[in-house]
Amino acid sequence: MDELRSLYFTALKNVSWQQPEFFSFEDERSRQWLMESGSLSRLLAQECQTLSVNLLTNDMVVAKQLSTQERGCLAAEDCLVREVILSGDENEWVLGRTLIPLSSMQDQQHDLAKQGDIPLGLTVFSTDNVKRDALEVGWADTPQGRLLARRSRLWMNHKPMLVAELFLPNSPMYPQVAS
């Protein structure tokens, strides 16, 4: 499974991001999931009994290792990279990669570096001053076929972080085929 996760992260990094107004959504359900402006974690939690986080990476990355696009969405500054798999009832649903600039972790009521297995969205959207902007959507080419992805900038207390999410094949976003 580690090899597949690695391929998913590579696919997520290679998405050709588009503005939502120029994207052809598969259906209304996918549009609603991709355009969600609140907490994706809360939305996922409504679809299962137990939402869990598998923390894969929680390390610092130097600014020069960020892509040009990532540096364009954030300041060219060292970041904490947090990579997770969100699962509902033990089914892997979303692969997430968040870049949090060092300056965005200062003067916050929560220590984002110690988030652990708590969904980031639950923490971010519990603060008083949060907004999402720069939302982009796209397709990721994976070994499982084309999967939907989104990327956006979250602002927590006027400080940005960049969140990219890949909706895995078992995600409730997709129509599930009965077996």
C-alpha cells in the first residue's frame, strides 16, 4: 500500500489545476464535494461512524523544495508538510497534503505541528477567523484511473496554509457500485 500511496502523492503533485468555473464536473455530487467551503473533515464525518486520520508525514520542508505553484500560493518560506489519509469506517477516502508556513504556525491558539491524528479541518474550522480562497480543482491520473482533486488556501487568523486533497476511489464523493 505504501507504493500506491507514493503514486497517489505523485499524481496529486501533477494535477493540472483549474478554476472551478472552467472545470467540467462529473455530476452535482462531485461539484458539491469539490466546492465545499467549510471543513471537509466534518463533511466526511457525516458519511461514517468513525472518521480517522493516518498521519504519514509531519516534517519540515525548505522553501526551495516547494513547487513554483506552491510558492505562488504561499510565501517562499520553510513549511511544515503534513500528509495524511482520512478514512471513514476504515475505508481510505481522502489523501491530503498540507503546507503550513512557519510564520503561519506562530501566534495560533493550536500547535499545528502537534496535530497528530486529529483532522486538521476540525481544528482550523473551530477557530473564529477562518476562510478558504484560491480554490482549484482537477483530475489526478493514478493507477486506479482518474480521480478528482482539489487545492485551496486556508486562512486561519489571517495566516495561510495550502491544502491539496485527492479523493480516493472509495470516497463517498463517487457513486458506489453495489457488489
